[in-house]
Amino acid sequence: MKIALHGASGRMGQSVVRVVHERGDHQIVGAVAAPDDPHQGRDVGEVAGIGVIGVTVTSDLSAGLLGADVIIDFSAAVALVQLARAAARARLPLVSGTTAIGKTGEAAIDDAGKLIPVLWAPNMSLGIEVLAKLARTATDLLGEDFDVEIVETHHKHKVDAPSGTALRLAAAVREARGNLVVKHSRDGAAGRRTSNELTISALRGGDVIGDHTIHLLGPGERIEITHRATQRDLFARGAVRAASWLIGRPPRRYVLRDLFDSHAAAGK
């Protein structure tokens, strides 16, 4: 698999370079970063700390996509819009883990999905997708007698809250109980908790990569389902696996859940 990497010099871009290098069965053929990125002109392997691999970081999007089978993106919402259009023109599958993309980013992905296979996820962890399935199942089985709360923890430099992953988990819970209304934390005289609340609380501090816990609290008992990320490379591994799966799929918008469903259907 030949990969064009968009957002190549960021923390996640560097992780993808390292993961691809460690695997040895795939290849980075293009590395694109913002025009004002300080790593412009450097070898992306050197930027990632693995040594020269013969691919230079460039701001030329068209050049960065040449020779690729698929694009992996970890960039910014404003850059994703341009990338989605370029990917559609080049007929290249696109995997994106860019977060906080907003309505404009969502629309760009939807439009691209009419021409190419596109998989976007706010968290590329395969474990998070399993967590979402567990949360959906548990919420359905436990029913209205159990209250549901989500707590997410991230490093002090994270600028958005709640995390995209927490919102993804909330959506999974609401698949089981569609009457739940999502709220964000509590303050002051918030009043008694109602049965249809689903509150997300965000903690920020230290160097936590990402912890997410779903609390199911019932009469006399409670269940806590937690996922803890201990290294960023896990997101890169998920993106590379998703990219390999996406190649050859029909044009449309996909999610990580589709990857698991296809494996289950194939008896794997």
C-alpha cells in the first residue's frame, strides 16, 4: 500500500510514518504539510525520528498525492476541506482522523463520498470502537433504570471540549436510548438529575493522551467501562489498518464500525 500522508509533520503524522516504517509492508510516497510548517523541505522520516526515507515534506498537495493508493489525514479542519476535494478529483480513497471538523468539514466529506470511499473518525483507536459497541449493548440491556454519564480526560494542551471521542460514545449510547439528551458538565444549582440526561464531563491536565469512561449507574450497583490510550501510535495503527481496508471499496462515507462489521460478515 502506497500512502500519501496529509498533516505529515504533526504528532499524528509522525506516528503514521513510524508505524509504516515498523510494519515494513507499506510505503509513504507523499508528505504534505501547511505552507508555513517549519519542517517544509525536510525528509519526513527525519522529522519522525527514523532517518531518511526519501520523501520530502511539501505544501504542494497535488505533488504529494502522486503515486499514492490512499490518503491518510491528520491535519486541521480548514485543510481537510481542500484535501477532500483534491482526493475526489484524484479518485483516491481518504482516511481522516482530523477532529473538530465542524459542519463545513462534514459537508466536504459527504461530497467526497459521492466519488470516493471516505472513512472519517474522531478517534482511530480500534479499542474505542469496541468500547462504543459495549456501551451501546450495556445501555440497551440495562434500560431506563440506569443513568448514563461519560467522563473524558486529556492533556492540558487540548483546546476542544468535550472530545470528539466522547461525542462518538454519546452517539453510540443514544442508539440504544434515543430519548437521552446530551449535556456538557454541570454548574451551580443544576437541579435534580432527570432520567433522560446524558452528561459529558471533560477533565484537562498533565500529559494524558486520552481516557474515556462510560458510567452506568443503577439502584444498588454501577458499571464503569473505560478505555485508556497510553501511546499515540495506536491511533496511527488504526488509521493504517482502515486505509488498507478502504482501498477498493465503493464510493461512500464509512466509519470504523463498518470495518468491524465487514470482518464479522466474513467470519473473521
